[in-house]
Amino acid sequence: MYYIAGALVTACIILYFISRSRDGPMYRKGIMGVLDRISFGILLVKEKIVSRKRDGNLLDPGAPKGITSSLEQLNPGDNIPELYREYVVGKISLSLAVIIVGAVLAAGLKYKSDSSAGELADGTITREDFAGDPISVDLEASIDDSGDPISLQLNPKSLTDEEIEVILPEFYDLLGKKLLAGNKSFDQITEDVDLVSSVKGYPFSVEWSSSDTGLVAAGSGAVTEVDSECQVILKASVRYMESVFEKEFFLTLKPRDYSGSKEIHYALEKLLKDSEEASRESRIWKIPEEYEGQPIEWKKSVKDYSAFVFAGVLAVGMIIFVMSDKDLAAKVEEKKKKMKRAYPDVIEKMILYIGAGMTVRAAFFKIASGGAPDDNPIYSEMIFTCRELKSGISEEEGYERFGKRTGLQEYIRMAGLLGQNLKKGSADLLSRLRAEADSAVAEKMQNCRKLGEEAVTKLLLPMVLMLLVVMIMILLPAFTSMNL
């Protein structure tokens, strides 16, 4: 691996100096600029090998047409050979960057593996300290030039009896500090204690037992509130491999100090609890009306969510304000879709009426009056155009406005045909309208197929969910009957 990395570095240096002898593309700055020079050197070497001198353009005649056409579309009017050269140089530079990084990582891994193998030069391997974790060791035994790989787990160093005697006092001190948790000392326990099962840095496991689980729970370390001072003994069974050591901690539980602002709160709480316990035989609980001779005014505590409601309403209002524009745009799109669907009917009626001898104006008025604006908004647009025509604007201008208002190319084309007929007196109006109708019908069929495909796609998820429900309904009784 070292030889490959060295050869790669040597080749890069040679190519770098080769590229300095020729004018190349615009090089980038930094490391990528160096890689660009090396890449250009590769192109020069390639040119020398294939003996094709192209005046430094380096545009391969066999370059893919797709690449050159894409470059031409993205950069119209630019020098395509120069662009292709820069493209190839950049591509090679990126590949070189990946190869070089990979070579460096491979060389590092090779060095690490060689260093690890060197640890066995004196036939020894250093294991983790007693507080460490087991490590996996892969060895290979060679006998008669045949390798036999062996893997094993190397456990941490075990403690001797003398080392345990030295470490245990330190461990007990740290265990006691963790046991106190929020309490000040063992002589004044008022809060819950922390019954840890291990301490980081020590290879011991701890199990706890309590002399009075009603006062100090051996599992959770919860401390019961007491009215008078009392003592509890917590015994810690410390295990290490096959050895077990015991340590007792003497805890003095004292009543909690409720002085200050919390005194009245806890006193009232105790007053309510005593009153509730005393009246359990009655369905009606009479709340105490005084405390130490002072009257108490009680009322139900109700959570006030008004601020959250107001914040939620404010957020909804802002969302509505922002989404209104999108909703308006959606309505416009929906209107255009409806008008587009009605286009084949409108154009066919136009052909029918004009073919029957009506004028363009009369046919337009007939279609507008015969349609239902509630069913399709195109008839509302046509009625509006009829009103404009009655107000005195020219037919050509009215049809042009009609097409622009719809915003659809179909109606713009129809309005153009009608206006052109008025302006030039086109004799083939019916034939052109028929061609437009055929195109509209074909487009309508294509849109119908598209909507059908979209409907199938939308129904896919509900069908899958229904399948899951059916499978659950079938399999659940089967598993229940099998007592699984």
C-alpha cells in the first residue's frame, strides 16, 4: 500500500509540472487548483499518447454529443471546446480528490494495522485496566508457513485481594456521596436517596437492602415523610467476580422543614387530608372553614386555557391570511379547468349554429343564452362579452377581450378565428373550426385518461389500508384461538 501511495504522489507531482509548460483553463484556487493542474497534465499526456494535437483545444472529436449539446444549451454563444475542456478537467479533479483521500486513508489503515501487528514483537499484548471493557483480539498463528487466524476476547485486568482492599474504601466514599443525592448528610435525611447499582471507574456492582422498606424503599430509594426522628440501615452488597463485600449506611430520617413560604401550604394540605379521612363515612365532605382561628375562603381551582386559545386563534388567523392567496389561486385554476372541459361543447355549438346559417355574432349570443352559468363559468364570460357587444364595442375587440379574460389558449384561438373572419372574411371558417373541434376532443380524451390515472393512484393508499384491515380481521381470531 505504501508503494501505491508513493507512486500516486510521484505521478501527481510529475503531472503538475507537465501542466505548467502549457496554457490551460482557468484554474481554481487552493487545493482544487492544484488538482486542476494535475488533471490538465493528464489530458496533455493523453494527447501525447494518442498523437492528436489540436492546438491546445483538447476537444475530443469522440466526445458524447449529449454533453456538448448540454453545454451549448447552458452557455449559448460561448466557446464549446473550451467549455468541454473545463468540464473534463473538473471531472478528473473531483475523481482525483476522491482517489487521493482514499489512498491517504488506506495508507493510514495500513500503518495502524502494521503498528498493531508490531505489538506482538515481544509476544505481549496490553489488556485494559480493571475498569475498562473487554477488547477483541485477532491473531494469526504461522506454523510451517501456514496461517491459522484465531479470534478471542481479552478481558480487563483482574484485581488482586490487596488491590481490592485499597480500592474499596475509595469506592465506599464515592458510593456514600451518590447515595445522599439531595440530602446534606446521613444525620439529616429528608429527601429521596439514590440507590445506584454501579459507579463509573470501578468494577463493582451494588445491590441494596433496607432495614425498614416502609421508610426507605430498597428498590427506588424513596424516603417516606416522618413526624419524628428515626433511623434506617441501608446495606450495600458489593460484588466483584465471586467475592461479595457488605457495607452498611446508617441514615437518620428527620421531619421535613416547612418553614417560610411553604409552611402554610403544607399545613393547609395536611388539614385537608385529615378532614377528608375523617369524613369518608359520609357522602358529603365538609371542607374546613378556618385555620388556627382564621377563616378560610375556598374556591375551585380551574385551569385557565384562555391564553392558549387566543394564541391558537391568532395562529389560525395568520395561517388563513397567508393561505388566502393560495386558495384564490386554486379557485382560479379550478375555474380554468371547468372552462377548459366545456371548450369542446362550445366549439361544436359554434360550428352547428354557423353551419345552420347564423352569423358569428348571433351564434355567440345563442350559445351564451343557452348555457347555464352555474354549471360552467365559461357561459358567464360569454354573457359578459355579449353585454360588451351590446354596449357598442366592436365584435373583434369583444372576442379578443373574451379570449384574454379566460386565459386559456383554446379560447384565445377561437376568439382569433372569429375576429379574423370578421376582419378578412375568411371563407374556410367552418373547416378551421372543425379542425379545432377535433383537436379539442382529442385533448379532452387525453385529459380524461390522465384524470383516471390520477384517481387510481389516489385510491392506492386506501386500498392498501383496507387490505391491512381485512388481514387483521382474518388473522386476529386465528392467533387468538391458538393462544398466541
